[in-house]
Amino acid sequence: MIPLTLGRPSAMASQSLRATLRTLGADAPVILRNSTSIWLSVGFNSALGFAFWWIADRQFSASAVGLAAAAISAMTLLGTAAMLGQGTAVMGEARDRADPEDALLTTSLLAPFVLGTLAGVLFAAFGWLLLPGLRVVASGPGTLALFGLGVGVTAATVVLDQGLVGFLLGQLQFGRNAAFAIAKLLLILAFSLLGRDRGGLLIYALWLAGNVLSLAPLLVAALRRGKLNRRGLPRWKLLRVLGLSGLKHHALNLSLRAPGLALTLVVAATLSAAATAYFYTAWMIASFGFAASSALATTLYAVGSGPPGQMSHRVRFTVGLDLLAAVLFAAGLGVGAPLVLQFFGGAYANAAGTCLRILGLGLFPYVVKDHYATIERAKGRTLHAASLVAAGGAAEVAGAALGAHAAGLNGLAVGWEIALIAEALAMLPSVLQTLFPENRTCHSADS
């Protein structure tokens, strides 16, 4: 992370760290507080998500859990596609305005919700032609509406979360996600005790209901802050502003998130419903580590780039924290992957233990990928970054599909990992130039 001389490495590292923290000043606590809120949201959701899927695994059949995992993955993928970059656009607008308007946030939710709902209904009606296992979502008007609403709510709530971080209100973002995790857990527990229908769509419906209920704490907070007034109503003028900048960010955001969301669908299309349940659980655990990198990169952009030197210190700070988290996370999974999966049952540990270890190693290239996207975004090269990330994402999905055909879940993880490493190597020069701009300056002067 920081260049060290051979003579006194520990002293030089300490001096460099102190210099970085001095330069960051008040930015370090802001970055830590808001990125920690994002990461804790994922952690809390993961912890209670384990309990949610643990109950599902014991109260529903493996095929029902596999159907629910595929439906939720499709919902999340479509919701991501419907976001239109509105959350990131709000971050940029809130960062650049001295007094950002409350209406920025509410305006940003409109298009994602409407587009997401329509996309969900269309997918439910015709998507089963590509994924026959999801035929049940097209069984009637009720299931079509249920799936469509799930996509629309997912798109709007993720935009809402990003907007709250853009306003540096990470504590509210954490509160909503905590409420989501608790609500869906209590719902599945209640329905399990009542002994109701055991179909996979019930799991999906409870997930959606928890997401809707998670908005209640935000409404309470808005009432207490006096924000429920005309200033907070959506405005057409802001919709146009957000739309122009949002589409560029959307191309990059979708390229970043789509591969991870598509992996579960790759398993559903190439392997069995039970394998889908095993992989979804392993990916959910691995995503807890990936969230640390994403949280720091997201907050880095929300805080702002600043002068080149300031950006360099901020990136050194976040990359250093990310690499430390990657080492701890990969080491923890190397030892404890089967133990964590055993929580869901012996079949999960046997089928996905090695797969989870391989997925955990992906955090190292993810650090490069996430920071590359943030750096290029800050430089105004969003579309350029999107093209490279999209090509790399396509390679990730292709590598995973080839690996799954060749060697099941473990082959999928290896194929995905190889493609991700190649992608990170292509992005590494941009990250290094930002980390060590003095080296680039010296090189230019020498030449």
C-alpha cells in the first residue's frame, strides 16, 4: 500500500500512516463512520439473513429454497438494472451542492420504482422461457404483480440507501437495513410456526414484505426532522438533472453489480435447484467480505475527490483498510468455511465448503475493481470505466458458466476467480497511478 525503505520498514510505515491521517483531517472519521454504517448494514443483514435461510432450509424443501433463491437473485438483478444510476447521481449532486434539496432523494426514487415494476412483470411473464425453473412466477396475475412489485421496491430502496449515504446519513441507511433484516426474519418465523404453505414463492413474498416494512423507521425519522413537507416532494426539474448524470453512472453500476447477481442464475441454469441453494448460501457469506470493499469505495466517492494529493491520501487510506479486511476474511474462510456452512446443514458444508473458500479469495481483486471504478468516476471517466468493467463482468459470467459445466460449484468458483483476477490486472495501473502520483511525476520528469 505505502512504499517502504528496506532499512526501517516499520518506522517508515508508521510515519506514512501518520502523514496520511494528518492530510485526511476530518475526512477520515467521515469515511470510517459512513462506510462502517454500510458494512454493518450488510453484516446485520447477513447475520439475520443466515437465520432467515436457516429457517427456510428446515421448513421448506431444497427445491423450494432453490426457487426462492433464483427468484430473489432475478429480482435483485432486475432491480439493479432499473436503478438508472439515480443513487450515485444523488451522491454527486449532494456532494457538489452547498445546501442539497430534500427533494433530491424523493425524486430519485420515482423512475427506478416504475421501471423496476414494469421490468419485473415482463420478466415474470416471459423470463421462464430462459429459466424454466421460474415458470411458477408466471402462473397468474397475482404472481406477475408480486414479482413486479418486488423488483420495483428493490430498485427504489437501493437507490434510497445510496442517497442517504450521499447525504452522509449512513446511520439512517443502517437503520433501514436493520429493520429489513428483522422484519423478514420475524415474518418467516411466524409463517413457519403457523405451518402455512411451503412453496418457494412464499419465501419471496416474505422477503418483499420485509423490505416494505423497513421504510417505517425512515418515515418516523422524517417526521421527527420535519422533512415531510412540500420541500421533500419530487420535482420534475430535479428528475431531468438526475437523469442526465444518472445514466452514465448506471452503466458503470450495472457493470459492477450484474456479474455477482448473475452467478446464482448461472447455477440455476446449469446445475440443480439444490445446487442453487448451496451456492446462494455460499455467495451470501462471501458477499459479507465484498461489502467492506464496496462500502469504502462508495463512501470515498460520496466524500469527494478533492485535489490530486488529497485523493491519493484518501485512496491509500481506504485501500489499506480493504487489504487488511481481505487478509482477515480470506484467512477466516480458509479455516472456517465448512463450520459456517454447517450452520445450514451438513449437505451445505459438503457441497459448498471448497467453493466458499475460493470465493473468499476474490476479495483481493475486488479491492482493485471497486477502487478503479471510484477513481475513474472521480476523474469524469465513468463511461470509459463502464466499458472495461462490463467486459470484465462478461468474462466473469462466462468463466463461471464454463467452470460450472466442467466441475460443478467448485469449477464455477475457479472460473469466476480467474476472470476476476485478469480483470483486476487490467485495472491495476489506474489504481497505482492514484496511489503513488509522486512516482508518476518523477518518471515524467526523468523522461
